[in-house]
Amino acid sequence: MDWITGIQRAVDYVEAHITESIDYEEAAKQAYSSSFHFQRVFSILCGFTLGDYIRMRRLSLAGNELASSGIRVIDAAFKYGYDTPESFSRAFTRFHGVSPSQAKQGGAALKSFSPLSVKLILDGGNTMNYRIETKDAFQIICKKKQVSCKAELTTEEISRFWQASSTDGTIPALCKYIPEDNIFPNCIVGASFGKDASDTEFPYAIGVHYNGMPVSDTGLTVENIPAHTYVVFPCIGKMPEAFQKLYQQIYSEFFPTSEYQPCGGTDFEAYPSDNVTDPGYTCEIWVAVEKK
């Protein structure tokens, strides 16, 4: 099953259970994916998180029902997943610009947020450079942090993590553990551990290919990376804008038409120690994959 079909199945599942407590794991299963990887791809392709999609759909439906039926505000609040009428009223007002009571009176201008229909659009004939790398199991030594799955927070939290690691001695400490046969030549890597993710957070690490020498620095851990095949994409441009654009291309253009699909393993971003704000900065995205 391709990603476009899988995401549409997941959206259909969400729509069928929109007034119930939605199980993100079950939604991800519709796309034959882990919860973490599904939420990540959903955010990349759609521009908003799965949680935001559910929230906006519920508020849109609530607005329509309040304006067209006799449902009470308190009943609408509970029906669409809110614990109290007050929390529902605040969310409703932020979304629609009017209160639930005003919506019930009629004549209020309400916002509509329609269900997603996921389609593959072939447009522009873009060329994407990539290579296939098959790696035996290896280890990285790294500093780990739990990062939010919410798209609007992920980039900010990872950016702060890199800034802190650049000034607190973490990156110089990591560099002494790099082996001569470094899988990621001249690079520090960011690693996303998809298999260890929850519905709300995933482990992210800053690290290097590990040479096996005794670890003398506190705060660093050694992680085992199983054998995988990777699709490796070069990324050229100022960070993080170039990365965000490339990620969207990878999931909207490459994977829907490729013989490979993400397998939910550990993905890497390989950063050379150059100026990341340079328009010509070159780094790489490594996505763990399997054959469809």
C-alpha cells in the first residue's frame, strides 16, 4: 500500500470516529505505520498535525450543528470531546471568532474545515537526487532528548537542543569517539528514533558513529542501530528551511512513486561542520526503508 492510500484510510478512520476518543495507534494502523511515523508524515504532507486536524474538524462540525439544530452548548461540548463547556467555548471562539451561544442564535459567520481528501498530484516534473545505502548494524554515541511530535514544536525544540549542545561541550566531546571508517564522513548526526516514540513525544539524539572506545563523558549514551537499507537525499540550502522543503518533497513526490517505503526505523540527518545559514550548505537526510 502506498502512503497516499494509507493516509486516506487513516483520515477515513478519524472521520468515522470523530465524536469518539480517537486512538492514534489505530489510525496509524490504517496506514500500516507506527503512530510516530504516521504523525510525522501527516504533518509534513498536510502542514498541520493530526491533533490539529481532529480539533478543527470537531469545531467545524460543532459550529454547523449549533447553528442548524437545537443542541445545547453543554451537549455539543461533550459530544466533540471537551471536558467542560468552558474549555469548549474558549476553543470554539478561537476557531470561529464567535461564541457557541452566538452561533446558536443564527446569522453568525462560522468557519468550515472540510475533511481531507488525499490525492497524488503530478506537477512540475521535479528531479530528486538520491542514493541507496545498505548498512550492517552499527552504533552511535549520542546525547538524547524527548521531543514533541507536534510539528510546530518539533523544529523549535530540536533547534534549541542543537544550540545548547554547541555551547555546553557536547559536540566537541562526541567528536573524539568518531572512527576512521565513519559512516557519516565529517558529520555530526541528528537521529530520530521512531520505534521508541509515543503518541506525543519521540527520542531525538545528537551523535556520531561510535568507535567503541570507553565512554568517559557524562550524559552520553551508546545506541545500537540495526542493519537497514537507507534512501539518502542530499539537501542544499539554508537550514532549517531547506530541510523542511526537502522532507515535503520526499514524502509527497518520492515515496508515492518509489519501490521503497519508510520502515519506521531510526532516521538520520547528517550535518557537516559548516555554516548552516549559507545558501550553499550541503547535508543529507537518511531515511530507513523497506521494499513495498
